[in-house]
Amino acid sequence: MKQKLTGVFIALLCLFAYFSFTPDSSLSDDYAKWQHYGGGPDQSRYFKGSQITKKNVSKLQVAWVYPTADSVPNFFSPIVVDTVMYVMAKNYSLVAINALTGKEIWIHANLQGLTRRGINYWESKDRKDRRLLFTLNNSLQAIDALTGKSILTFGNNGYVDMREGLDREVSSIRRIQSMMPGVIFDNLIIMGSAPGEAYFSPPGHVRAYNVITGKQEWIFHTIPHPGEFGYETWPKDAYKYVGAVNVWSEISVDVKRGIAYLPLGSPTYDYYGADRIGSNLFGNSLVALDARTGKRLWHFQTVHHDLWDYDLASAPQLITVKHKGKRIDAVAAATKHGFMFVFDRVTGEPIFPIEEKPFPASEMPGEQAWPTQPIPTVVPSFTRHEVTQETLNPYYSKTEREKWQKRIAEAKSGLYIPPSDKYETIAVPGALGGVNFGNTAADPKNGMVYILAQEYPSVYKLEKIKAPTELMSQDDVEKAKKLYASTCRSCHGENMTGAGIAPSIVNAGQRIGIDDFKGLLAAGRGQMPGFAHIQEEQVTAIYRFLGGNPAMRMGFGRKNDSSKMPEGPVVASGGAKVKPDAKVVAPMSEYPEDVDHPQDRYTTDYGTFWPGLLNPKWSRVMAYDLNTGKVKWEHTIGEDTLSLNKETQNLGTPGGAQRKGMVVTSNGLLFCTAKGGKLYAFDSEKGKLLWETTLSHESNAQPIMYEIAGKQYLVVNATSNFTRDGINHAKKPGALPRGYVVYALPGKK
């Protein structure tokens, strides 16, 4: 015991020494730090550093690697404070490591359910109080950044229950945690959420909490309550049953002005809105709030009455542009459906004209598609919006091509074609974009916005929801088989026995509880995407199909064996203990008795199984000069077996921009990751490729950059598995272990 305490004491002494490091004067600029998920509160992913240049970037080499020491892929983006880097590793542990060497300082073990993509750092003005804030499943918690131990004075004995205050019975809410960490502003942490996309999911109200006490300081009702602005854009009492309209992605903050910019998602249900007739503010809106009070300053709705799941899914970029002889502080929002909207950051006035243009009406019973939609008229779209016989992928086999020619002839395709139960609609882009989370970055002072773009279609067809049954009827069996075929079979195989990196799921329902199974389907894991829109009865049917019994309860939340400790300087385990609900109420499944509602409900799946449906180019990095509203350059990115064929080289990869990220530097460099473990460096002004390398594992997280004593480092989380259509570089001789790979120029540390 004495030896263990001595080891912890030495680790703490080392930690205090690291934190006492005095940065050089170049680090006084906020852009010379990476203490936030996106670099800074503006989420620009911009870094001010002088060492790595266009001339020497090709000399970058691996400086060190921190292995995660487990087989779990993660999407976590590190942050760096002084000389300490915080990462997720070792079976969902939060680990502090020396940013110069990768040596472990402390480990807070067994945080299963930790925010998937990152955490927040806050410090008091005197730097005596330093905190890491994050969500753990449905709770908001804080850890002492120096010691790694939970701060039990935060919230209620160390946690805040984020299910509270969302217009639903608290214990009925199964999932509210966002995969993003939120954003720090002053003494506040501003939080979004991911409540799900099914009928009756909870609303995604945005909230700010005090970082010291955990007290909720303000709430912005994204689905307005009676008397609030926008209430009239919904049916009466819609806030009682409509869900989502949430920020599941990245909130950007103008720190100087104290304005938070919210990229809000679509209302439920995404593809059929007969129970939410109206334009549905603040769904699919860019909303500017007073970050101190939560008061709305202005908004712009990019999609009225969304029927296509066109969430605003990427960080609004805060830039300064030269426009009509003036310098204007602006905010740019790139969308899933391929448009770039640009506004005056303070007033919300469009920098470039936006027109309301007419689009087709819906043919579905009770549905009222909005008659017009806003379309930018100067800034060009970065995707196409229709699949035709002429634009079909020319590299399909003859059989595959004939099949799709027939489907296209019988379907409707085009921008804002409402989904139908009579025929398929092919939306380009579909539910995955366009751009998605992590797919925007900026040079804030020069009006340049960079995006990772893909043309990823969705094929929809609405189907009436049948009444759920408790027993596995023949209808349930057919429903489960259909859902398995459309969402699972391509990876897990015809007989559920697995293929490639996808494991066997035979009788998987006997190994996982129904609540965990729902969470897995909603959020995804590793290379498996989330399917948050799947209806409750469909989930129950496929759960039974996989051998599960919904009546059997295996405990709330994921299993967490706190007795199993990772090797290294463990200082704590499990986070603050969350008090279980005294009584668990079933999730809302019907409309309140006192509200009018449609007789039938309809649903569809994401339809995202054909990313290469269009002819190339499939995935690319693009530079928008928003001083002029023009695309300055673009370059295809990504590697898979198709892209290595001589005929199809330099065409990008289907789905190749999903879950990737960028770093923009003051020295004119743009680093970005791409499918196949690719890491690139481009000339950010001209688009010339200056350097590329291939990682030993796929990267599905944001790269970061930091500088210590004049030496610059680039960090890439390379912990994910390669997909079956790619090359497994992890099996090559000399492959690096799964972990965080740190690049630097050769020379002394």
C-alpha cells in the first residue's frame, strides 16, 4: 500500500511540474492552443504556429505513439493544456499523458459511456481550479484536471442529471447524451444533446450549466413553449410530443461578443410531419444566442418543415470577409444538403442573396410540405441534387447497373422531393450529407472556409407503422428480417455469423439488455453507424429476432466492471456514482390524450446503403473563398480498393468524408484525414498536395495541433478498424499499434 501511495505522490509531483511550464510568448494567442474540441470555442480548427511550413511539411515523421492498449476503436479528439494531453484509452478510461513523451500521469479508469468525441477544459483566472467537464451516459460530470479525481461538489454529489427539464418524465428518457462535448464560455458549459429521432423522442433544448456548481443557468427551448417566439410555427401543444430539434454536433462561440451559434437538427419524425404542420422553428435553423443568458438574438431556418433529415450537422464557422468594400464579421453554415449559407455574425443579414424557391407538394395523407425553401443564389452548392440514368455510377457491373436503371426509372429524384409510400425517392445528398460533423474548418481572418464533402444519397420509401405486439408474430418476424436485411446483413452476413471486422450476432439478444441494445442501434459503435430513427416496435422485433427477451432486465446502462483496473497510475474509477431511478417509466409511445393527431404514423430507414450510386467524384476537400462567394479549389481524397484501380484513381471514395477532420494553420497549411487511414497536407491557398501518409489504423476523430517550446506537433487518433472495401494497413510489417500518433519535424524536443 505504501509503495502505491508513493507512486501516486510522485505522479502528482510530475503533473504539477508539467502544469507549471511557462509557455513562450507565441502561445499568448488563443489560436496557439488546443484546449477545446475544435481548437477554440469558435470550432475553427485553426492553429497559429510558425515551425511547420509549406517547405518542410514533407519532412514530418512520427515522434511518438501512445497506444490505447485495448481493442476498442474510439472517436475521441484529445485536448492539450500546457504540457498535458488528455485522451481516452484503456477500455474507456480518461488518461492524462505528458504531451512531450506520451508518459502517463494519471488514469481515471472505467468511464464507460464517456462522451464519445471529446471533453471540455476550464480553469479559474488564478489557475488554481482546473476542471475537465464531460458527459457520462446521461449525466454531466467534472474531474480535477490535476489529480484526475471526480469533483463531488459539482452538481448532486458529483453529477447533473441531464434528463431533467425536457418536457418528459425523467425516468422515461433512455438517452440524451450528445456524442459532442459541448463548449465552454466564461464559467458556463453550453450543452447540446442527442435524444433520438423516433416519434415522441425528447426535445433537444439547449442548456448552459455553471462549471463550478453544476447549476443550470439558462435553457433555450428549441421547440417553443406557449408565449415564446416561434410557438405559432407548430400545431398547438406540439412541444408536448414532438422531439429532437437538437444540437448533436458542434456549438461555436464568438467569445469577444458573447454569442453562441447553434446548428440545430430536424424535428421528429424526420420524414413524415403530419403531426407538426408548419415551418417548425427552430428546426434546421442557425440560431444566435446571447451566450450568457440564452436569449435569442437572431435565427435563419435553412429548411422549412424538414422531411429529409437535413440537420445542421457541422460547426458554424466564424470568419471575417471583405464584402462590398467593407470588412464584415460573418458566420458560415455548410449543410447536409450541399449549400453554404453566409450571414452577418451580429445582425443575421445574409452576406449573399438567398431566395425562397418553390418545390413540390407532398402526396402523403395529412402532410403539408412547405411550399418554398431557401436557396443561396451566389455561393455555389458543393453537391449535386439528383440521380439520373446519365449520372449513375459507370463502374457498376452490368447486372447492378440494370437494377439501378430500373429503380431510378420508377423513383423520383431531385431536391426537396417529399418522401412517399407509393414510390421510392432518391435524395442527393441524403441523411449523411453533404457535410457532417467535423467537416468544416476556417481561416478566421481571411474569409476562407474549408469543407470535407461527399455525395452520399439516400433512398426512401415510407411505410405505415403497424401496432406493436408483445409476441413474436409472423408479422414481427418479417419486420425483423426486413430490418436486418436493410441495416445489418451487409456487414454481419446472411446468417448473422459475421464477416470481416463485423462480429457474429447470433443470439446477441441474450448477451445485451434491451435498453443497451436500443442505445447501440441509436448511437452506433466503431464502424457501425447509428440508426436513431428506427421505431420502437422495429427495435423490439429485431431484438427478439436476435434471441432477446424485452421483459428481462439486465440492469440500467452498460456493464462496467470497476474491479478490472488497467495498468498504470490509476487514481480513480467509475466517475461520480449516479443514483438509480426509484421507478422506471416506459418511454412515451402515444400522443397525449388532449391533443389532435394524425390517425396513422409512417416511417422509413435512412436508405444509406449505396454511397457510390452517383458517378464520381465521390469525396473531396474544398476551399470556399467567402470574400467572393466562390470555390477556390478542390481535391479528391481517400483510399479504398476501388480508388487504387488505374481507371478509377483520384476519384475519391464513396462515403470518404464521413467522420473525418481538418487542421488549418497560420503558415498556409491544411491537414485533413480521409478514408483508408489517409493523412494529407495541402497548401491551404492553392490546394496543392504537399505531403501524405497512411496510418496503420483508420482515423475517425478530429486531428489536433499544439506547440511546446517552439516545437509543433500534429496528433491523429488512429484507433478505428478499416472497412471491408479498403486495405488493412494494421497487418503490414512495421505497423504502429492502435493509438494516438504524434507527428513532428525531426530534431530535438
